[in-house]
Amino acid sequence: QLQLQESGPGLVKPSETLSLTCTVSGGSISSGDYYWAWIRQSPGNGLEWIASVYSGGSANYSPSFQSRVTISRDTSKNQFSLRLTSITAADTAVYYCSRRGPESGYGLAPWGQGTLVTVSS
Amino acid sequence: DIQMTQSPSSVSASVGDRVTITCRASQGISKWLAWFQQKPGKAPKLLISAASNLQSGVPSRFSGSGSGTDFTLTISSLQPEDFATYYCQQASRFPITFGQGTRLEIK
């Protein structure tokens, strides 16, 4: 059974860089027709897709984050990561990782439990 | 970007009611529409993919329909555990976009 688990700092200072990691178990991030994604949800708000990395390594980014986001992967650890620079209070959110693939009709499933990131000095 | 517009933004209903939520895409997305359920403090859960494919383990009272730009999620007979927020998501092309959500509340 595929499982995803986010990890990272719970608190980040404004202007710093946020780094998050998603550890995947029960499936390889480097095989199959899958996109591995980061999505966030600000307090009381809706869902916002940030970036995806394909199993073959290519990346797609939301225009809203394009200038300050990088998604990468470590196939040896079966992890993929998000790096978001120039953090502000508006980046306070729960960050989720998920997978998009043919079994789920290219909907996002499953999801990690999410990790809350608070931006504050 | 493809904009996804859900309606209503909130709805009050009673156990046993039939509820329909709509989602409209700003461009045609064929059948590439997913529906999610989210409960407070939890990650979203995929209910329906490709407009009408019920995910394994999801009760049959949930159904989806539509293609192109107009889609619906129907809950045929509301159960207490269905009170949650529902989101649509287009899976046609990047950037992935979500509707703003529909909050389903108990009347």
C-alpha cells in the first residue's frame, strides 16, 4: 500500500528558505506513469497545487510559485522534496504531498497527512 | 490556467437529503475532473476520478457526472459522516487547479 509522509521544520522565519521532504513507501518514485506533487492549504483556505515531478524526473510548477520554487527527488531514498525561497507570512500553510497517476484517473491519491509550516520571526 | 468554479460555496442539508454540487471549468477538460472530500484536520480524500469513476471503498451514494466544462457531484442520501468540505480538481493539464470548495453543513 502506497504511503507518503511529509517532514520539515514547523517554523520558518520570514525571508528564509523552506525545505520539505516527502518520503514514499510502498512504491518507487522513479517508475511508472506517475507525477509526485506538493499541494498546500493556507489556514481556512482552499487547496493550491505548487509543483510536481514526474517519475522520469521532469518538473512542472505553478506560475504562482515559479520564480521561487524547486522540486527535486532522491531516488536512492525514495523521496522527493520542495524548496521554497523568500518565505513570507502568506506561506503559512499545511503542506501535503501526493501522487497523480493512472490508477486514480489522474486525480491526486493518496495524500500524506500534511505538515504545518508557520512563518514567523 | 484553467479556472474551476464550484457552486454553491456552502450548503445546509439534512441526513437523508440528496445533494448536488457543481463544478465548472473555464475551458474544456474532457473527463479529467476529480472530486475530493476533506474533513477538519485531515488530508483530502479522493472520491471520484475521471468525472465518474468511484474510487475503491467510496460508498455508492456518491456519484459524479459531466464532461467538457460542466460537472456534478451527487450524494444520493446524506449520511452523518458526509458533512465535510468538497473540492473539485481538474486533471487535464498543468497547472493543476482546484475549485474553491463547497462546505456541506448539517441543517
